[in-house]
Amino acid sequence: MTCSAPRLLLQHLTRNVQGLNATLSVAGYKSAVSLDKIYPASDLDVTKLQTPPKTDGLNFSGYVPMNKVQVTYSRSNGPGGQNVNKINTKVDLRLQVTTADWLSPELKERIAKKYKSSITADGFLVVRSDKTRSQQLNLADAMDKLRHMIHTAAYVPPPPSAEDEERARRRHEASVRERLRQKKAHSLLKQGRQIPQWDE
Amino acid sequence: MSLKLSYTPLCMGKLQMMIDTNRLRCDVPVDVTQLMATGLFSISPQQKEGGFMLENEGIDHFKATINIEVQWANEAVIASVERNGGFITTAYFDPLSLTAAIKPVEFFGRGIAIPRRMLPPQHLIDYYSDPKNRGYLADPAEVARERFLLAQKYGYELPDVNASPNKDILLERKDPRQIFFGLEPGWVVNLKDKVILKPTDPELKEHFAS
């Protein structure tokens, strides 16, 4: 492979960048707009370990530990020629509901009840996605679906207020009155078609 | 007169191919200079081109662990880099700095001091200060949180950097005023004599450190 002089110099420069990095990270060039000056209160640690938010009771935090979830890939259906025939873009996400210790027992019960049709005989909650052409985006969609399922299972509608109950009672009584009124009107109509009976 | 910049698209598939064919090294931090050194792209800052933007095509096949600095990246691309244990930063280069960065040998041949990189204009500063975009002006602690949230959103476990043998390379970052890795603003690089001239005058030093 032929290399011109500027290319050789550039290669020399790029090859030696690693050495220069080592010396500079010791020296540490800091301008007036370096990150420690923009964010003086921060520890500026991009590798800081994040504590995942916990789920207690029916408050699902949104955190799903990926080591407790089984993901398998397969080929999608539909048109797409060679690409759809060869590339595994369909995502199958499985979650063992009974052994999920990161969910509370009451939440697990509600999921098992609400999504009975999505749970296999072995107790795995199955979520599938082949929405896009990309495996990565399909996995994101499957995660979204899973979170939606858990959130909707956790949702308990608020109890009806006194006003709502009063309104429901008045509406029920109004409908009963109307039903009886119609029934009486219909009865009179039918009676009117009879030959009148005159008792002498 | 529009201030809007255009960016050279670079697909993840192409990036993976360049790494696989040894066109691009991923054992050093990759930035505009490294990408231009492959010889596959041309950027003209005078035509209001801002640099590189990473595109979605090929995110599923991207396997390299890389520390990359580009000018624009969307969420799926960021997820693709981070799930393989890499780091991605979006950084702004003003036209003068970009001219120096894309052709360093030519720039050093002019014999002038390396300039300070200017901060982004008003319509771009929000983008580069946002940890969601992995902006170079964002708080790294918030970037750490966003990395965790993105891993949860896209369904992968974030690999531990501390266990990686390339930890120093992956965590290498430029100062916001720096154009080249390993070179400070104010230095004059003499490639012919293989010498770097640094300013000694306190006023000059103050200027280049501002």
C-alpha cells in the first residue's frame, strides 16, 4: 500500500495520539468553560452506578431487570424479500411472573389475572414485537409493551365520590321510572284495542 | 440567511465496516480527525457543514466497543453504541476549528497557534447541553443517569466500564475548548522539526486558557 508523505505524517500523529493522551491527562488542560467550572457541584463521573428504583406495592417503578427476562429473536413475517427471510428482527420477550421477586406479590397477582391470555402454561408472560425493521427497535417496543401491561395491571381506579354515587342513583331511579311509564303506556295502548266490556 | 448546518451522514453499518477492515482504529478515541483520516469523506466547513451525524442504518449489526465523538446522533444510535460497552459524545466544532480538525497536517503546516474551539450558537447550545443527546457540555453525572435509563428503554444491560481493559481510552474526553486530543489551544505544532512550541507569555496563556 503506497503512502504519501502527509499521510505518513498523519499516521505518525494518530499513532502517537495515545502517548500524547497519557501525558495530557496527567497535565489536564482545563479552559474557563471546562465541565468542572460549568457544574461545580457535580462529581462529573460518567461511570457512576445508578441504583434502580424499587417497586413497592402497586407502585410500579418502571424498572425491569434484563437478567430476569428472556429475549429470543426470530424472523418476522410479511413482505420484504431477502431481508425479511434472513434477518432475525422479531423479538420474543418472556418473563416468569411467579418467580419475579422485583415485583410485589399483589402486583404479580393482578398481572396473572388481567393478562391470563398472555401467560403460557409454564407461567411465562409473553410479549412479542415485529413492528419495525430493526431488532433493536423491536426490543424497545417489546419493553414498552411489557411496561404498559404492568402499569395497566397495577392501575386501581379511584372509588366513586359521593357526587358520583348520588348521580348514579338518580339516573338509575330515572331509568326505572321511565321504564314503568312506558310499560303502563303500552299496556293502555293494548287495552284500547280490546272490545270494551260493559257489565250491566 | 440560514444558520442551519448540514452534517455528513455516517451509517452505523459503514462505521462497523471501517472498523472491521482496519480503516478506522477503535483502540484510540474516535473523533472528526480520525474519521477524516480514513480518507472516505469530505467535509467543507465553508459550505456550512458541521461534521458527522450517525444514522440508524445498521444499528443491529454494530458490534464494536468504541469511544466516538460526532456532531449529531439520535437515540437509537446512542443505544447501539452504549449496549456494546462504548461511549458516544456529541460535540460542536465552529467552522474555523472544524477546518483545523479535518485536515490537521495542512493546518499545522500554516504555522499558527491552535485556536480555542468556540461554544455552540444559541440555536444549538440546548442540544449540546442535553445529557439525552450525550452533549459535550452536559453534566457527566446526568449522562450516567441517562445511560441507565436508555439501557432500560432499549432492553439491554449496560456493560461495566471498570471491567473493560480499554477503560482509559473509553473515558477520554476533550475539554470544550480543545480541538485535538493531546494538544492544547495556543500550541504551535512543527511537524517538520517534530517540535511543539508552547506560549510562555502570561497574557497569551491566559487567553488560550479562557
